[in-house]
Amino acid sequence: MPTALRWLIYPFVVLLGLAAMVVAMVVIVLSLTYPNLPSLEILTDYRPKIPLRVFTADGHLLGEFGEERRAVVSIQDVPAIMKQAILAAEDERFYQHGGIDTLGVLRAVYTNLLSGGKRQGASTITQQVAKNFFLSSEKTYTRKLYEALLAFKIENNLSKDQIFELYINQIFLGQRAYGFAAAAHIYFGKPLADLTIAEAAMLAGLPKAPSAYNPVVNPKRARIRQQYVLRRMNELGYINDQQYKAALEQALVIRRDVNETPMHAEFVTEMARQMTVERFPEDAYTRGLRVYTTILRDDQEAAYQSVRRGVFDYDRRHGYRGAEAYVDLGEINSEQDETLDELLADFPDSEDLHPAIVLQADSKKVRAYRRGGDIVTVSGDGLKFAARMIDDKAPPNKRLRRGAVIRVQSEDKSNWRIVQMPEVEAAFLAADPHDGAIRALVGGFDFNRSKFNHVTQAWRQPGSSFKPFIYSAALERGFTPASVINDEPISFPATVTGSQAWEPKNYDGKYEGPMRMRTALAKSKNMVSIRLLQASGVHFVQDYITRFGFQASRHPPYLTMALGAGSVTLWEMVTAYAVFANGGYRVRPYIVREIQDEKKQVLARAEPLTAGDESLRAIDPRNAFLMDSMLRDVTIYGTAARASATLKRKDLAGKTGTTNEHVDAWFCGYQQTVVGCSWIGFDQPRNLGNGETGGTAALPTWIGYMARVLKDAPEAFLPTPEGIVAIDSQTSGKGPAQELFYKENAPSELEPEPPVDNSKPED
């Protein structure tokens, strides 16, 4: 063989041998490694960590709990534009390659050789699935080898759509969002199906670097990445030039507060969470449980807005208290100093009550810094509420001056006014009186300020709102709505009250002498209630009220029970008033209707007690009918006459409640379809102020709620039960033309009778 030819063949043989050795080594590595790759069971039996979600009865999201925010969707439910945006951004040849994009690998190798380091990857969607489920994020050749082998294995066992679905649901996209469905909700507050091209492109740009391209944290970088995705979508023919241009020009509205929920039902959501965790303690936050409450969205929003309005109105009646706090502005160099935001860190927003630091204050205007760099100017009518605290004569520790922390509220983008964070608390509860389903629950003014639930946890004196149960007991002892009781001062020694001598008074200090029981309830006469309790027997009444759900131990058998001196919760009061509303049945309020698993299979379902079942009978239907009649008079001409006058209906019933020294104010009432109770007071009990009665402070909240939920509801009344007779009334003035009686207690005709006046203590 010629020497020249030998020199040509020799290198070729060497190279061929080396190639054979490399191939042999690769085969050996593959034969040893491939069988030891992890099982794909985690993919074929995909069980992601899905948070606990709480919904209204009509399907609206109230809140979610869990480390990972995730919403799993099937590939068929992902809109085409979202799929196209992802492919354009991440793997345009996904449906053509077998798990590894050879062209992409060669391009990455070339780029990395030129740059002298491992700067560019070439991961396909399949490889990213392999990495997210099985591998770490380290950039080493060993990890890339395992990633490639896993990609081949995944491609051999799953379809392209299955792989794509896993990717869409598993990928991390910032803000604790896992998967594109969760990201759509977190960043834009909408489902995938409602995304625009521009929004889909923004989300599709996130997988490359969720922190760098997060539109909440880095809006400029996110915008640049979105523009790249849109350009690729246009180049690949997914969108035309007109769509491309429109998407570039669309202004995106990003949700800044990722913790915000679409509705104000934080107390409801927390109650549902506690119940679910108690029932499913091991995996409540990862299993994807769906908790459906009994709450109705419109009712809940009506209750929330009414409570806040009632609190604001009370707060304004008692004037401005001055600066919330003071901060040191000595080191502040400009009105845009970042330190100002740090100084506001301890003063969270309360919906539209924004904290601000006063920069300048005089009688004509106040300039203040609001979180985020916004300088607001308050002048004119916006200063009226706080005017006395701008004056030089204002107390130094409350005066509005530079460094004072205040609250501002915007009427529109340019008009601001000074307000304040209320100190008073309030709560509201509404339910269906026929099965106890809670329709609305507001446990306090602001859940973020105090998570104490005043509906279920606060034991307060009910005051006069407790009187209907005294009257109901009196009916069972033979009294009638026409019974005449003396409204005159009365006094008792300590042996009767159980503590000390007692000389109770009417809330208005006025006494009207003998009056019918119906009139006395409408006017909330304390003296009449006390005499009724004394005549009925305190021990009998203490036992009788348990029929409504009250605890006897919290209502000691003393005459003070007549004025609501015991302890109740709003939950108990709604339960009790529902008995009058539904004709005498005691139903059990409940707030969770059912709990479903991630596949929407029912795991638990409430079994409500429904009015009409005689086993639930609490009081005689005639008793309920007479009480309903008298409680409607309260709202027509009594202490709650404002209710019927405002709502222009005659089917409203209820009772105001004001405790001693105006510490608690209540209104509890109902219409045949809904029963509700409103309460207002301070957490540390103190006087609400003169004139702050149930009719002034609590009733407006109840009216505000009922005005919305009864807007289209026809008037409805309890049917007259057997055993009730009506006799023409001879009274003049306000009151019904006929009086109602139990048949066995009815007089032959309605004539005046001597008043009940029990001056002797009960035996």
C-alpha cells in the first residue's frame, strides 16, 4: 500500500475507532441509565398541590388557601391563542420534535461556544416537564443528559397534548402562581378563556424567568418580553399584522394586590377554612377541595356596604379625633423620598381609607404623601370634617401638622377628603328563616384590622331586642296583645334582683300609664317588660327562651332579664328571630353547603333542618303569628318606624335594642324570606354616645341591606293558623283595627281591662 494512502487511511481508522468507542460508551451509558430513570407514574397519575377554594352558593370565588396558587385545566379548555403564545415563546417545534429540538441544541451550542460559557439553553417543553417534575435547576451537563433521556421517555409514554397539559398546569409563573390558569386569575383577575392576545403573550413570557419578567415587580422587563412573544407569534403566523399592532397598543391592567379577592367576605372564608381543616386536617390545603358556602354574592355585598356605611355615619356624628399617629420627617429630603413609604408600612389601607403623611397643613389646604409616591391635596369641602384639628387651638397631640398620619378618601381621581379609621365595631348576619342558610355575614368593620368575628365570638347584651322573647313567654302564660299593663316607675329590693336594689327606668324617661301589651312592645316600654316577666315567672321564662336557642345559663333568672341583661351572639339572635319569621320552628343556621374534592365529587354535604317539620316546633304557631303581628307594629309606628317608611312595605317585623348606658345598639328583624340582625358597639364596652339607640345606630344598616335584597320581592305574610280569632279594636290612634287572640283567651268583645301591676315580688 502506498505510503501516502496509508497516511490517509490511518487517521480515518483512528477517528472511526474513536467514534465507535464513543458510540459504545453512549450505548453502555444509555443501557445502564435509561432503565434506572424515575417512573413516570407522577405524570400519568398527576396530582398537583391545588389550594383550598371557598365559593358562594352561586359559584363566585370568595378566597383560597394554600402555598401554591394553582388551577388545573384540561388541554381542551385552554384557548388556542394561549397555546400559540406559549409555543411561540418556548418551543415552536413542539409538535414536530421527539422531545429534543436538534436545531435548537445546535444553535445553543454555537452560541455558548462563542460566548465561552453555558449561557443559552435549548430546553423543549418536554424537557421542562422533565426538569419540573424530576430534576433540579442546576446547569450541568449531567443534569442535561438526564433531562434529555427523561424527555425521550416521556415522549414515548405520553401524547403531545398530555405533555403540553402537564406543562400548562405545572410551570411556575411568579406570585405563587403555578400554571397558566392560576396566573391568568392572579395577574389579570380573569379565566384563561377571557384573555386577550396581549395578556396571553404577557403570561407566555413568564416561564423564561418568572422573577425577571413579573409584570407586578418588573413591568418594564415584562413589557419587553411580551413584545418579543408577540413578534414571534406574528412571524409564525399565529396572529396577523393588524392583531399584532393592536396587541402592542393594548394597555394591560395588572392586579397589584395578589391577595385581593373579588368579594368582601373574609370572615365567611375564614369560617369555611376552619371547618374544612377540622374535617380534612391532612390535605386541606393541597387536595384542591372546593367549599361551597350558603352565602349569596349580592346579599354579601349589600351587607358589607351597609355595615361600612353605618359605621361611617356613626363616626361622622361623633366628629374628627385628630391625627392617627406622627412620624419623624427630619431625615426626609424630598417629597418623593422612598423613606416615606417605609414610614407608612405600619398603616395598612382599609379598602378606600388610605393612610397618608401630612407634608403641609393650613386652614385652606392639606398636602399629604400617599403610598406609592402620590401627593394629594385636600381643600374646600374635603377639609370640613377635620377643620377643628387644623386650627392652632387643637390639642397638640391630635393637631394636623407636618408628620401627622391621616386617612384620605377619594371621591374621584382629583377630589380628596380627610376621613378617619373608625374605632367602633359593627357586625351583620342574615339567613333564610326556613332552613337556616346564611345569606350574608359581616363579622366586623375590617378583617385585616381585627379577625375577631363579632357574629359568632362576641357575647353582648341584647338590650330591648330581647323583649320579644319575654312577650312570647307572656302569651303562653295567658296574656294577650290587648292585655293592659301599667307603664309606671317600679322599684325592687336586692332580694328580688339578686344583687342590689333596682329602680329601672324607661329609655326615654317617659311613662304613659296603663297601655296595651301591643303598644308597649312597639314603644319598647321597659316597665311593661319587667311587669310581664314578673307576672310570667322568671324561672318559667328562663326555661322558655331555650326553645329559641338561647343558653339559660347566660340569662340568670332575675328581672333584669326583661331588659336584655343576659349575653347573646348575633348567631343566636338570628336563630331566635327566625322562629317568629317561619311560624314557630327552630331551624339551625349553617354556612357551608357542601365540600367537593378536586374532581368535584361531594365529600360532605349539609343536611339542613327545614321549617314545617313538626319535630322542629319551638312555639305554638298562634304564638308566632301574634308575635309577628306585634313586631310588624314596631316597624310601622314603633321605635323602628323608619324601616317601613323607608322601604315602603308592611311585611317587615323586628325590634330595636339599646343596652344600659348606650353600650350596645341592635336591630333584629325579618321579612318572610330573610331574617337579619345588625349590631354596633366597641370591643371594649363603652358608651356609644347619647342618642345612639338601636333605631339610630343599628337600624340603618339593616334597612340598607333589606333595601337591596327585597327590591323585587313581593310582600308576604304568615298565614293565619287555626285557633286565632280577630275582634274589632276600640282603641283610638295607632294600631290595628282588629285585635288578635288565642281562641280560648278571646273576650266576647274588646273592652278596657284593669292594668297588670305586680308590686309584690315573685315567690
